[in-house]
Amino acid sequence: MPRLSGAVRRIQEAALRELEGSQDGIHFKVLVNILLKKLPDEKEGTIYTVCSYLARHLPDKVYKPERGLYKHTSFRDVAEHQAKKEKSKIPEEDFYEPLAGWLTGALDECTKAAGFGGNVMGKKWGTPDVVGIYKSEPGAVIEFEPELITAEVKVSEDDPITALGQAVAYRLFSNKVYLALPKSLLQSDDYWRVDSLCQSLGIGLVLFDTASPQNPDFEIRVRAQRFTPDMFFLNDFISKLRDKSKDTFNELFG
């Protein structure tokens, strides 16, 4: 047991030295291979085991910003400070139309889409930032019922779970729902939680660059699943859309 304890300590110390010298972090297999060369007297299985539990046993010194990637916590503090410093000052609304265009063009999820947002419906959780329609083209051999596509946009990564909750609420009246979050979320421990929840809940996940609405560089991470909306809430939403924003209604359904 003392021998194992000493081995664990030596492996941990060697791993920390490597991580302290790598701002980008080191992937698990790469770290293991480095330690195998630098600690030839240690058992390969012991090195694998110690590396597997680095973030759990040394949470104040090691963290995993994404699966399989290990970083020293000193770099997390730097990343968080930089993210806050560079946090977008561009209004969220400026990204609605670019996302609508991307969902229609690049992703081909909508036949038509438009920026919406604000508090048009009078309820925070009932007003999507982007509303789109997917319907069969005129003269199509097989026609199908139109589908409503909605999206929630956030330029801050401060509370992604609340943003996800808003997106989930849109499932009541939507066939598909997307959640667009800043790419800086990748530097946060919350990213993989949001990614996994989106997959479980069928919400599409999109990441984008908040530096400029002209070049948001949208990136699909999780494709939205198709749902059957509650027809009561769907009709209620479309009726309110027609009453509150005739221009948007005519653009989508006209």
C-alpha cells in the first residue's frame, strides 16, 4: 500500500507539471503517453487509473472543460476572465435575422423564417426569438402539413439552463425547437450538461460567435428532433402571432 501511495503521488505531481505547462490542456491518451515516457518505473495500469481520476481527486487543480480534455484550473480562471472581458455588447436582437436566415439556408430546416423575440406575446416563455415555417413547395408530389420551427437566442453563457428551459417551453406549440448559445460556453463546465440535456430533450443546439451579427459563424452541435405540438397551444400561438405581428404572420403564412 505505501508503494502504491507513493506511485500515485508521483504520477499526480508529474501530471500537474505537464498541465501547468499547457494552456490548451492535454487529452487523456496524450497525457498518459507522456507520463509513460517520463515515469518508466511506474506501472502502465496505475498511470491510467490515476489520470482517470485526476479531476475528481484534485478538483482544485484539475478540471475537464470537455470530455477527455484535462486542464489546470489556473487556465480556467484566465479563460473565464477573458470570456467576461470579451462578452458581447451587441444586442441579442441583432442575431435574430441572421439565425433565421441560417435555419432557412444553410440548415434547410425552414421554408421561411423571421426574427421575432422581444415580449410580443406578453410572456417571456411564450415568445421565441425566431419563428419559422416548414411546408411543402407548390406543386410537390407529396404534400404535408406545415411545421412550426422556433428558436431561442442568448448572447450570454451565464445561465444556459434557464435558456434551455425557455426552449423546452416552446415545444408546446412547435414541431422543432433550437437553442442558440455563444461559443464561449465551450469554456464553461456547463457546456456538456447543456449538450446532453439537448440530446435528451430533443432540442437542437447551435453555437455562434457573438462578435458580429454579420459573421456569427453558426455551428450545429445537436439536431432538433421532430415533435407533435399540442394543437391547442399551437393554434393559440398562431392566433396571437396574427394579432400581435401581422407582418411576421403574413411573411410566414401568406
